[in-house]
Amino acid sequence: MSEPILVSAKTGAPMIDVSLSTFQRFDAAGKIPAPIRLTDGTVRWRVFDLQEWSRLGCPNRKEFEALAAEIEADEFTEKKRPHTHHRYPRR
């Protein structure tokens, strides 16, 4: 079975080693990445966002979103940048 890409608060809390109630408080205070609302009663977090949030030092939601936007822009620029490596050296 493959790893999930979206998790509930119940599953996300142990991923960051906190209780469910702490995870919910962190969410309400904007201390963790924003969840995705699938339906009125279904909320999930991207596993990737929780992992990146941790890797970036657990910034608050607003800072995380700004950092994520910077990283995404940098990756986009890297893909668009022409290659400077030449297959054969110039003479």
C-alpha cells in the first residue's frame, strides 16, 4: 500500500509528535500549514506540507506559505533557465 498524501488531524498529530488537541490548537492559532477542506466536514493536511514545515524549522502558517511560494518560484525559475552545461567542451 502506498503512503498517504493527505492525512486527518488524528493522523497528522503523531507525525509531528503532538497530541490531537495540541494539533488542533496549532491549527486554530495558525502554527501549522493550512489544511485542505474537501467537504464541509472533511479536512485534511498534505503530508508534504507537514514534512516541509518541519524541515523549514516549523514556521507559523504565514511564514510557511511565504517560504513555500519562494521555493516554488525558485524551482520554476530553475526549470525555465537555459542549461549552461555543454555536452562537449568548447574549443
